[in-house]
Amino acid sequence: MPYEWIALGALAAKNKATAEAASQASRTAANAEAAIFELRDQVERQALLIRSLLLVLDRRGLTNEDDFREIMEEVDLSDGCRDGRYRPLGPLKNCPRCSKVNKKRAVVCLYCGTKLPQDVP
């Protein structure tokens, strides 16, 4: 068949592009695995640190598990959301009755239920 070299050249270029894409995907996956490993290591080190601090506080009589859980819930709610995380969401506002911190857009206090003053745009 005449001009077979044209089809072979296109096939070789396609194979090269496919191989490059596969190589890039492999590098991306390796980078993601390394990042996951690093994050897991950081979380495990932080867990060790937190558990050690809690043990020191408990042994010195500065807190106990019940008190700590209460404080942890207070901190959890301080970002305006009871979700087991602490993520400040920008400007917050204090409740006029209990002084606890609530989300800027909260209508009532998450702690005591008091109606919160609303900002007028």
C-alpha cells in the first residue's frame, strides 16, 4: 500500500503522546501518595502531642476528661457550627447575653438561643 509511512508516523506520534500522558499520570499519582503520607505523618504526630498534653493536664489535676469534652464542645461551637472541627469563617459576633461567639450570619445564639443583632447592609 502506498504512503504507509504516513499512517505509521501518526500512530507513532499517538503512541508517544499516550506514553507521555501515562508518565505524567504516574508522576501525579506518586506526588499525591507522597502528600498523603506526609499528611498522615503530621496527623499522627499531632495526635501524639495532643494525647501527651491531655495526660499531663490530667496528671497535674488541671483538667479531667469530662471538663475537656465540655471545653472541646465550646471550641467546636465557637466557629458557629457543631461539626467536630474548628474552622473560623471570617468575622464572628458575640452573643449579647452569654458573650459566646457565633457566625456572622447567625440569627440566634447557638449556646443560649438569644436573638442576635443583625447587620444592616
